[in-house]
Amino acid sequence: MSPRRRQLLARLAGSFRGNLTATVGAAITLFVIVACSLGAALMPYGPDHADFLALLSPPSLSHPFGTDSFGRDVLTRVLYGARVSLVVSAAGIAIAAALGTSLGMISAYKGGGADVVLMRFADLLFAFPSFVLALFLMVVLGFGTINVSLAIALTYFPIFARLARNMTLLVREEPFVLAARLMAEPTPRILLREILPNIAAPLIVQATIGIAFGIVIEAGLSFIGVGVQPPTPSLGVIMADGREYFQRAPWVLTMTGVAISCALLGLNLFGDGLRDLMDPRLRQRAQQ
Amino acid sequence: MAAPEREPSLGWLRRMYGGRKVAAPRSLAYFAGRLLGAVVTVLAGALVVYVVMKAAPGDPALAVLGENARPDAVAAFRHKHHLDEPFAEQFWTWLSGMLRGDFGLSLTIAGGIPISQLIAARLPITAFIGLYAVLIAVAVSLTMGTIAAVRRGRAADTIATSIAVLGISMPDFWLSYMLVFAFALGWRIFPAYGFVSPTESALGALYSGFLPALAIAAPMAAVFSRMLRTSLLEAASRECVVVARSFGFSARFVFLHYVFRNALIPYVTIIGLQIRYLLGGVVVIERIFGIQGLGSLMVDAAFARDYPTVLACTIVFLTIVLLVNLVVDLLCMALDPRRSA
């Protein structure tokens, strides 16, 4: 298994070099992650450091993104906020992936009535407009950071459930799964050791795109005021703040949005590139 | 009846020159099945959101009347809003009312007037903005997607594809502020805030709704044009295209009748799928531009903890998604007769 996996990784790395989309996407995503994990600490200001001599000052060398109405450095706040948004979104998608994948796999492997009910339920949730469902859940759960993650998880898990189910149905009849069943391996072990590694690729792609989705949902919810609550900085909170004085200081909202767009661009390109790499149909066409 | 799957082109040819057939009873049955499925989905969705809402912590009576409300006032409130009945009875009262178009009374918004009145006043506005956005997205994506596919691998393709990726990556509510910045505060071509209802003035609505519709349309236009590009390339590589070319049909005829028509099916389908995201955009952007639609009603209700109104809005949004998808089904049936045969 190990040499095979190493070979697989080497092949993945090899095709990465040929795939511009995935490379650029990975680079931007990596940059965003490094910027918000290290960059925030390197900034000379704290996220709540207020400089009352520089209220709403436009972008300059000392404040590349300008300052807000409290004289706080917008770049610093964006770096801290991006960290919050990223964690909120990643946590939500992680829950969605864990919940959706396990439900989808079990549902496909066991089949029967539970499978039908579960998939109908997933379809039902999928029919709701995602932001409307998230907003509804925020009203039910109450506004706040953790509940944003929960809302993202609940709106996104049907996608994982559906995907994991369809992939499991494909893999279920493969010889190595049958062999494992003949050897009387316990079902959880078959699901985790035999099936999961073989359906992981599309799930990872989905997770990458899902994190972008989560960031947008977080930003949207916090922007209208029902998501992450100030003074915790998240990208949506900073933008909601910037909206208040958009005419006098457009840079707060503008630069925060540029930062979000960069992060989303990276994740989207990365997800697209990964999908091209992992979809054998597309790969075949690329080789032709 | 339908041409064999290997040669859909010939079936299409026969229909073109042999006159159109009326819709077969079978496709009626197919559509009736989809309609029934949509109705069941709305009912199941109503049950799920109702149960979730009831499971929410907090007593709506106390939320409306305040923590220190007198017990008899609370009891009267609970009686007025059927909160003192058993769960099944409450649900049935609510559901049967909803099927008659009666969503009950709002708790806090607009002084407790019937929710159906609120929705009736705001639904046309949201429908207008949504339709406007879809039309813009379709117009833009038909152009961009076709150019990208026809000029595949050239500069125009790269530019169109890059614009599409950018469009997906910009949050629509941020984009709407950038549009306001450029076209309302900078150039002063369009109003920055406010919306003229289409019932007052159609032209005014088109004018004042342009920026919000454009902001909602941008990410969708990006998704649509990517989809159109992919499906045009897919359709162009089919065998029927080679056959049609060998018949001596002009490139233009082959493109319109073989490539484009086949590519439209996934394109129309993705419009149906994207309606979910469109409505999400509507909710935020209506608020930004001060449009008194369903989305801003839902946000106002969310802030006021007006549970029945939030519930009603959620169901109405679900119903819109399902209705649009029924229309998409009809379009797909018209485009691809095999689907219903």
C-alpha cells in the first residue's frame, strides 16, 4: 500500500506541474493561509489597536489598507478577520464532510429503506436556497460565531452525503471490497480502510470548494448582522463596519472585499485544478 | 416515436421537415410526476422547518412581550397564536392555513398584520429582481460562453474564462458596493439606493433595479458561461456533428441545430440549480439597496425574532426554487424529447 501511495503522490505532483490552474490556485491559497497565520503576528498593530490621530485615513505606507472609524489598521483587522472566517468556514465544512460522508457511505453500503429516507432528506435540504437556509438556522440557533459554523455544516452536508453515496455505490462492488468482505472484515473497517481512501479524491475537491462557499456564507451572514458578532473581527464583520461609512472611507469595504476575492479565487482555482487532475475523463481528454 | 439514442440528429431532422408532433400523454405523466414531487417536497420542507423552529430555545411569547410580561398577557398571546395547543394540532392549523394562503399573523413586524399580506406585497418585487438578474446572466453568459467555446484556446477564450473565475470569486454583496461606487457615486448614472416598484413604473423599475440585478447576476453569469463553454465543446465532439457536416450542412446550421441545441440542455439545467444561490444573493442585496422585497422582509423578521414570518419566508423561497425547477423541466422536455418519452 505504501509504495503505491507514494507512487500516486509522485504522479499527483507530476501532473500538478502540468496543471497551471491547480498550481496558481494552490499558490494563492497557501499565500492566504500563511498571511493570516503568520502575517497577523508580524503586523505592528493589534486588531483592536485604535489610533485616534488617524481616523479613517486612506491607504498609505504605514496603513496599506487604510484605517477605520476607530483608527484601527484595516490590513491587520483583515488578517485577523480572515483567520476567523477561515476557521469558521473550515470547521463548518469539516463537520459537513464528516457527517455527510459517513451518512452517505453507510447509506450506500447498507442500502434499503434508510438509504431512501436519508437521500430524500438530503435532497430536501438541497432544495432550499443555501443562504436562506443558513439565515433560518441562525434565527433558530441564535446569532454567534459557533452557530455560523453549524449553519454552514447543515447547509453543506447534503452535498457530501450525496457525493459519498454515489462514489460508494461505484466502489462497493470492486474486487478488493468483496475480498475484504470475504475475509470477514468488520463493516466499519471496510468503510474506513477500503472504501474511504478510494472515494477521498472527489471529497477533497468538494471540501476545497466548500470552504470557499463557507467563507461567502459567513461573510454574508455577518454582513447583515446575524453571523459573527462584533467586536470579534471576521471578514463579514469588517465589511459590515465599512458599509457604515462607505461614502467617506470606501477603502475599508473595498480592500476587505479584495482580500476575500483573493482567498476565494485561490480556493476556486485550486478546487477546479484538483478536479481536472482527479477526473479521469477529463485527464484522458487532456492527454489526447 | 423518438429517434434511437445514437442518432438524435436524424430525429430532429425528421421533426423539422415532417411537422411537429403534439406533446405525448407520456410527457404529461412525466410532468405530473415532477409536479407531485415538488408538492411533496414543499410539504416535507414545511414539516422539517416547523419542527426545527419549534425545537428552538426561547419562548416567542416572552420574546415579543418582554421577559417581565404579565402571566395573563402571555396566556392570551399564546392562545391568539395557537401556542397553547398540542404540537400536532399546531402544525395542522399552520399547514392547512398555509395551503389556503394564510401564514398566520406576524409576531413583531408591522404590528401583527397577516403574513400573507406582507408576502403578497413583496413577492412581485423579489420576482422582478430575480427575473431581471437571470435575464442579465443569460444574456451575458450566452455571449461569453459561446465566444469562449468557438475561440477555444485563444486569447478571447482565456479572457472570458478568467472573467468567469473572477466573477465566481467576488461576493455579490461586495460587488454591489463596487458597482454603487463606480456607477452611482462616481459616474452618477444609476441611483445608489432605493427602488421603484415595477407596479408603479416598469421603466423606473428597470432603471433603479439595474445595479442590484447586475450584482446578483455576475456570479451566475460566470457559472453559466463556464457551463455553456464546457457543454458546447462536449456537444461539438459528438458523432452527430460529423454526420451533419458530411451531409453538407453549413457550419452555421450545424452549430445552431446540432451543437447549440444539445448544449442548451445542461445549460438550462444549471440555471435551475443556480436559482438557490440567486435567491441567497437576493436576500443580502435587497437589503443593501433598500428594496422592499421578500429577502429584506426575511432579514427584518430575523432581527425581530418574528419566527412565523421567518418560517413563511423560508417556505416561500423553497417554493420559488421548486417552481423554477419545474419550468426548467418543461424547457428540458421541449429541448430533449427523449427525456419524457
